[in-house]
Amino acid sequence: MRDPPDVRRALLDYKAALENAAQAQESMASRLALLADELEQQGQPKLADSLQRTCHQHRAASIKNRALAASLMVLD
């Protein structure tokens, strides 16, 4: 069965929003990882560890958003 046009558009918009959020989360995770590495080199291991945990949380959220976006079915 075919999705009505307004439902199809909403699904496509939601899928795009999830993909954009995943991309932003990956970007933030990369920046946090670089900062954590620099803090580790400067002798701040506790702060570096905290940033690494936050980095992993952003990456996990990115993976979840990409998986959810991939699971959305839009019927033509």
C-alpha cells in the first residue's frame, strides 16, 4: 500500500533530520576525541577520560540515529 503524500513527506523529512543529527554527533565526537588527546598529552587524564566518555556517547547516539533512519520505510 502506498503512503499518502503528506505522510511520505513527513517520513522523508524525519529521515533527513535523523541523518543530519547523526552527522553532527559524529562531528562533535571527532572534536571531543581530539581535545581529549590534547588534554591527555598535557597531563590532564581525568578530564581527558571524561571527554572520551562523552565522545563515545555521541558516537553511540549517531549510530542509533543512522540505524533508525535506515529502518524507515517510505513506500512509493
